[in-house]
Amino acid sequence: MTESILRTSEFKWDPVNQVRCGVSVDSVTRLFAENPFEVVSMDLSEWKLEDQGGRAAVVHCDGIPNGFDWHRIPETLQGTLPVIVGIGNSRKFIIDGAHRIAKALVENRKTIWAVVLSEEQTRQCVRTGQMARFDRETG
């Protein structure tokens, strides 16, 4: 019996006008439409919650914080989209899904569904004119 592999094509990705480190979420989801990506069970042991000067943040062990608002944490992770993780200058960061990762960490989950882009794929999704910002924020 073969194990089923989840792909991004199995989810409905609504337009999201959001940019993290210069990377457009909409550009990422267009990339998914062109070529479905594998959805993986991402280990959360390298992620933690921190206070970043009075603002809550999810931080990868590499140290790129992604701020979030506690009141926007979903009640449940059931039925939510996989989180999207990018890589910039060899450092991981959340492109979309900080609230979902925060929820998983609060619940002491060990994994979460995720799509992890390579650095090349992440750079393809940087908005025009935002590459300097991308390198500054991920460098």
C-alpha cells in the first residue's frame, strides 16, 4: 500500500495581499498553480514564540521573527491551509501562516502541514523592486 502525498493543488488558495520580507503570498500561490508542490509535515522543534519589543512573534532558530496578533490565532487548525515557509540567505521565515504556527506551538504540537520553498523559489516570488529589502531582512 502506497502512502498518499498531499500536494498544493489539493487546497483552495485565495488571493492574499500580503508581503513578508518582500515576498508576495500571491506570487507564491501562482507558483503553486503552475507546478503543484508537496505539502510536508514540518517539524516545529526549530520554531518558538517570543516577545519582540512588546509584540508577539514566531521565530525560527535562525532568528527571523514573524509578528502576529494573539486575537487572530485560529480556534482550530483543522481545515486550515498549510503554512508557507521561504528561505532567504539560507534562513527560514514564514511567508504565510504565523498565526497557525503560533496555535500549533501553544498546543505543543510537534509538526504542522507546510510547503517549504527553496531559496531559488522564494526569490522568484519577491515583488519587483523588493530584492534589496529581501536581502536586508533575511541577511
